[in-house]
Amino acid sequence: MAQQLMRSAVVVGTGLIGTSIALALRDQGITPYLIDENPEAARTAAGLGAGVVGPPRAPVDLAVIAVPPQHVAASLREHQSGGLAHDFTDVSSVKVRPQEEAAELGCDLVRFVGGHPMAGRERSGPLAAQVDLFRGRPWVLTPTESAGDRAVGRTRALAELCGARPVVMDAAQHDRAVALVSHTPHLIASLLSGRLLHGEESQLQLAGQGLRDATRIAGGDADLWTHILSSNAAAVAEVLTDLVLDLDAAVDALRELAKAPSEPGPAGLSHLRDVLVRGTRGRGLIQEGSSGGLSGVAVGT
Amino acid sequence: MAQQLMRSAVVVGTGLIGTSIALALRDQGITPYLIDENPEAARTAAGLGAGVVGPPRAPVDLAVIAVPPQHVAASLREHQSGGLAHDFTDVSSVKVRPQEEAAELGCDLVRFVGGHPMAGRERSGPLAAQVDLFRGRPWVLTPTESAGDRAVGRTRALAELCGARPVVMDAAQHDRAVALVSHTPHLIASLLSGRLLHGEESQLQLAGQGLRDATRIAGGDADLWTHILSSNAAAVAEVLTDLVLDLDAAVDALRELAKAPSEPGPAGLSHLRDVLVRGTRGRGLIQEGSSGGLSGVAVGT
């Protein structure tokens, strides 16, 4: 079914995500064309068996724009003008701003559907690609009102061909969701890790697996994440502002407890306990298997 | 060598840590006596092969006070008065305040050395105990100036018998260190998890392994952690205050970028990039194997 809708494809940008998609398509019998502004990256992807280097001679069914969020709209505009494909999607982890920019640049929004496969790795580049990166994971589609049925069908087919579960959402809803479950946690992990630069070696030797887990996502590509966060700045700032209020209240409770060590005020203690209990409850909402069939889902970039 | 210094022991408090210590001692040929205010917990630990229930008939070499930080001083006082052992140590994850409280209660500080094995699990209670919980991990000793050589030697022997690496530190230095590498990250993970309670189900379905890792430590025992954080309130408040300043600056950068979407100010972008780069560098300081022979070290509770 998915193969009937989409029989040919081109991947623009052969980094981790683009190359993983190309490998998955290849696995399903579709040989994608591979384009990258860095020809070496496209050759590397092709060397991994992800497809053939260079643009197609005639328009293919679907072009997958797999470039960082700040370049999506320009790339879409360029390749729609050039007639690279009949329909287009992207895979960037922010959806509102690239869609706004695409509209401003006069892109054909009938033939474009935004997408975001919720998978990623700390490593980047074609050599980190995996054929099964998207298997069983959500792949968010954010069609605008302008989007044509064929473009929606083909983008959905792409997700299915990659073994992912298509989830349709409004772009703004998507951006608020990833601000909460991915972008803010990433920024917090980075700030927490950054604080370690102020630590002495004798302090850091006590660090262990808990801290390593808590900061693992901070290991991602700094340039890519700068653009992800700035492209979703308003939504991330909103979550972060709420978090700062929570933090301020926690600092107040701790200072109260620090001042009266022998007679800890019940207010400070009960505030701290409330924070910890809510943390345990919040964690329960995202346990593996807690969200229906979406177990094993990784946070996307 | 370690066996010569310490030939008999009692464990007061057969939770996760106490029972794991008892199992490790048993493995080294020492059968500890097991005491818990909840007799069922002591019987469960004994049932696991961790030792024999009840106080020794004569004072043993070392008593391990394995109770929550807020109860350490009172327990030490009680068992020193009762002549439970010749020397005493504790295993709580905060060191300054229990030592101050012990001094206030008139405990014999010649025969007491604070200790903190840097290992833990999200699960608690005797049934979560593991004989190898401390293997290869740091075990911080915080002897005061009053501490006798024999007590220091026996506490060190305890750590070695459990397969851990003794690390001697000043109590205040220890508390600042764990505020940075364990207590603040725990509180942050809890606040981050708690924010998810404000999320909608459609948002939370996009959560994945990255967020689960970032919040894993928030799954710990809320009551225990309330007391850990309140016992180390001043040091945690200090780290947290610095972190709030970092967060405020990040929010400012994001708001600037959100206001000028088409022309993002280079200041906001470069600030975000700096946060992310520093995060990656900070993470590098605590990579497995980055701190000499301390690989595989878990964050203690």
C-alpha cells in the first residue's frame, strides 16, 4: 500500500536522519537519490548502500528535506522550483517556523507536509545512520490546511516504509509538545552539565551513572541544537519560565531549611517532598509502555 | 588485612544500603548482626543470607549505622550508650549535619567516622539489596579531627571488604561535591518530571528514551530524598542558585530569538550555542572512565 503511493524518492541532506531514512527505503525496495551540499557526505551515504548520488533525471514522488530547521524553507523553495519531486516533506524537529518561512518564500504548500520522526542519536552524520532508527517510533505529520491529499498520503507512506507510526498533529501543538518532552530537557541537561565545569576534580570523581544518565542528551550536536532551540524559542521559553518558578520555590524551601537546621519548618520539608512526589508521578507518565503501543520511543532531536 | 581490623559487625537499618553491606560482609566471611526498628525488615535481610537478627551479646568491632540522615546522630548516641560496638560509622549521603548533630548529642567522636558509599538504586528496602552494589565504587570517609585511628582503619576496612575504593574527604567538601553531582541533579530531574504533569497525553506520547534517561533518578524514594535534600539544604541551594542564573540567561536569549524570528540576534544564538558547547564539555568530565579507576560509579543516594 505504502509502496504504491510512493515509488521513488530523493533525500536532501545525508546526515544521521536523512541517511537512516534512505537505508530504510532501500530496505523496502526503493532506491533513493542522495543529495548533500557536502558531496562527500552523499558519497558516504551511498557507500553505505543508502542509494545513488545525485539528483534524479525526472521528478520523483517524494523529496525528503533532511536539513537543519533553519534551512528547511530555503531548501524546499529551491527544490520545488527545480522540479526535484512532485511532493515534499521535511524531518526537522521544529514545525511552526519552517512552515511560516516556507509560506513567506512562496513555496507550494499543497505539495508539502511537515514531518518529524521521533528518533535520534547523540552521534550525527551518515556513518551514525541505522536502517531501523525509526522502527516502532512516532513520526509526527503536521499538514497545513493547504496540504494536498497526495502529499499527506506520501508522507504517511514514508513514515510507514520506515517502520514508524504516523501521528497527525497541528504544528503548534507539536512544537509545544517537543518543547516540553525534548527541547527543554535538552537545555536543562546542558545547563546541568555546564555547571560541572565549575566543579573540582575531587568533586567530579563522585559522579556516577545517575548523573551520566541525567545529562546524556546534552551530548548532542551543539550547532544543530542551537538552531533547534532558537527555531522553537517561544515554546521552550514558556516551559523554561514555568520551570524557573518551580526552581525559585525549591531554593526558597532549601534556604528556609538551611537557616533552621535543628527545627526544620514543616513548610520547607513538605514543599520539597511535594516536588519529589510530583517528580515520581510525572515519571510514571512516560515509562516505557505507558503510552500505548509507543514503547521504545526515543526523543527526537 | 581488612579482615584483621574488623572481625565482627552489626548493621543498624536493613534497607537497601545496610542489607547490601551485610551481604558483602557475609561474602567475606563476617556474619553481621542485623537490627532494624522494623523487625520484619531485619528478618527479610536475614532471610536473604545477610546475617543474624538481633543485637550481639558483646560489643562488636564496628557498627554500621545505615539509617536516613536525619536519624544518624540519635541512632549513634543510642548505640554508643548501649555499647553495641567499639567503633561506629554511618552511610548517609550527607555528612556535615549528622556530624554536627552527633557532637551536639555528646556522641564519642573518637569512635565514629562518617562514611558514604557512592552507590544506590531507585528501588529501596532489603529486597533490592545486592552483594556487589559497592564493587569498584568510591566510598567516601569523612573523619573529623577527633576520630581515632582504629575507627578510621575499621571504616576503611569496611569499604574494602565491600569491594569499594575508600576516598578520604572533609565533610563539608563531600557535601558540596554531592550537592553538585547528585543532589541538585536529583532535584532538577524531579522538577523536570513534575512539569510533565502539566502536559497533555498527546504531548507525552512523544516522550522517549532521552527524557526517560534525563529523569530516571527522579524515581528514587521521595521520603528519603526529602531528608537528604533538607540535610544538605545550604549546599544544594548554592548550586541551584547558580543554575537559576544560568536558566534566566537562557530564557532571555530564547525570548530575544522568539521576538525577532527572521533576524535572530547573534547574541541570543551565540549564548545558546555557548550553553550547549559547555554542556558537552561538562559531560566529558564525567564520562565513564574519565576519572581514573572510578569507572562504573553510580550516584549515591
